[in-house]
Amino acid sequence: MSKNQSAPAYTGDIAAQEIDPSREYSKENQEIEFSGEQHAIWADLFAGIYQPYLIEHICAEWKAGMELLELSPMGICTVRHLIDHITPRTGWRIERTVVRYTLADDWYKKFGQRVFLITDYLRTRDQMEFTPEPDMFHDIFGHLPFLTQKFYAEIEDKFAPAYMKATQEEREVIKRLAWYSTEFGLVAQENRFKVFGAGIISGRKELTRTIMEFYRLGRDNVIDYSKPVFPQLEAHFRANKTNLYRIIDGVNALHQKGQMSTADEGWNVALGLYKSLGIKPEGIFGGEVILAPFDIETIARIPKTVYAFNPMLFVCRSLEEMDAILDSYLKPIAMR
Ligand SMILES: [Fe+2]
């Protein structure tokens, strides 16, 4: 199947693809001439997210990184621009690839060399709000501001050495940990929940739905934002763990049936599961997404490969704590 003929089905696995290796970018030739329409899509994506009422819900480190990265709101920057703004700060390099979903093993090999791959694919007009497939807007706008920041480079440095030495089973956990931290993680900052994951930051729909849940938690008196928020979330988690795990089992069952693979089904997963499991839609179960503390045991149970809207997001007490939790799992494996 030519990848241009029909959209890939998001079964949750990374799609196999036919790649013409002669099309891969060389070290010398990393740049692309983008069309006017592609620059316009970039500008509209940028303007759709880079709004004060949205970015106030994104963590401080991303905002600091955005200042340093100096991305143009008007069009797609060159790889050279990215390297010049990132490599001197953290040592990470950026490489363009034709591969649209890089297989985890290849991805981590590059990661181990401190190379962050960006695709040469940009979403089309009909995917402005949401694309299940990570495109270059996701890579550049979502991840790369962070790569100007030392702490993020250090977090990213942890994954590859562990992944290389991990058993197959551990690799699944590692992929989930990466998914629910750097892709879809949240963090408590300024006594609010803030978005950390690049997958949320780069998708207007995912971002706005996540922010709506922050407000709902306040509106429904689940979280009192005038008191420390993280201990309240922990208390809800402890009190509701049984139902939370029933929901995760439900997500796994849907995932195995391939029913987590479209945006339409994905957005309604949590609501559908409250109904089918007889869980009252109130408290932490009142919204389209469930917030829980970042906890390895829980994350290891829920599939990573949910290309639709994630029904559950995990919050770290701080980025330092995220670092420590990731270390506790990844370091012993890396040191084998
Ligand atoms: Fe990503």
C-alpha cells in the first residue's frame, strides 16, 4: 500500500511502512523547501495554540524554552535554526527523517546518541485540531522548546540506555513511561495542574480538553485550588483506586479490540466506561479525562498506544519528582 493512497489505521501499533531509503535525508542535506500552504498551516497551528489563555496552562519550562528557541509564528524553521538554538545549550542534535513513525528500537538508538528525530511530514488542513500521528509541528512545537532545557535533556537521556538493556516486557513499561511523561504528562506547578507532555501541547483539541478538566475539577469541588492540589489528587487516587483500575482494564479491553483507534471513539472512552462499569460520573470520574498521580505501577497497566484522546493523564508532584520516579525504574535496568 502506498502511504498516500489511504490513511493508516491506528491500531495502536506503529504502522509498518515502505520507505525508499534513497529519499532519506543526508547529513549535508537536511532542509526542505516548504510550500506557501505548508507555512500557512504552521502559522495557523501556532496561532491556534500560542494564546495566553491556553499557554498559561503549560508548564514554565516549555514557556522558557519557547523564548530561547525563537520559533517563527509565521512559518516552519530550518533544521539549522533548531540545531543552533538547541545543541549549544544541551548537546542534543536534531535530524530530519522521512520516517513517519520511527520504530521504537530505531528511535531509541538515535536517542542514545542524543539525536532527536523530526519527521518531514506536516499535517493537512483537515487535521488542524487533532492528529493521531506525530508530525513535525508536534516534534518542533511540542518537544523542542524543552530540549533547550538541561533538566529535559537529562530526562530524555535516561530512556535509551535503559531501553537498550531492557527485556521485552520492560520495554513496554519504558514506552508507557515515556508516553505518560514526555508525551502526555502533567505536573503540579504554582499549585495548579500544568501541561508537560508534547502530545498535549501540540494538539489544540487535546490541550483544550485537558484544560477543561482542570476547570471542571474546581467547578465540581473535586480539587480546591486554594489548598495544595497534589495531596488532594493523591487522596482521590487512594480512595478510588479500585474503580480506577477497573477503568484501566476496560481501556485495555477496548484497546485489544482496536476500539481506541479513532478520535471519535477515543474522546468518549472514559464516559463510556463509567456507564458500562456502573461508575457514577462524579468526583475524579466526572470528566472526559481522569487525572491520577504519576505512579509506575498504574502506568504499567494502561496501554501507551492510545492514538485517540488519552482517557487518563498522570500528574507529577514536580519535575524533580518525575526525574526521581523515572530514575527508580530506568537506572537499575541501564546499569545491568
Ligand atoms: Fe512526541
